[in-house]
Amino acid sequence: MQTPTMNNNVGYIYILKSLKDDKNYIGSSNNLDRRIREHQSGLVKSTRSRRPILLIAYRVVDDLTHAPLLEKEYKRSHDKLRRHLERGLFNIIDPEKL
């Protein structure tokens, strides 16, 4: 998986695709590589039964404390998430899966 080099001062919002049920999951973390590994190995309760999962997009947020707030906004407003994807605020890894 190609993800950015981790930086202690930034946060990440990511979108996963379940290959089992074809649904998306939105999350945030301060360490994207570690968090994706946790999802893939079944350590995250919310995605454990939905594996295998695939990272399809992520966004780097300059302020670590802002990432969980944005995650909640995106979960509440899928229109906002769609607009931010269209505006190029996310690094899209697999556009076919969006």
C-alpha cells in the first residue's frame, strides 16, 4: 500500500471499501499505515466483519486535532465528502472503487 510518510503533527482522514459488502468506511488517525493494518488484521471492531478492506482515498490534515472533527462531518454529510473528493482534497488511490 502506498501511503504518505507519517508525520506526528498531521492527521489523516481515510476512506476504506469493504470488498465483502461493497460499502465505504470513513475514519481518521494520526498514523495511517498503522491504522490500515489494524483494519486489515481485524483489530477494529467496526470493520472486522467487513474484511477484506481496501484503502481507496485519504486526506492529510495539517492539524492533528482537526482530523476527527472532519471525520464526523463527513459521516454526517456525504454531500460534503463528495464535494471535497471532487475538489481534489483527497488523494485518491483507487478511483474505480469510489
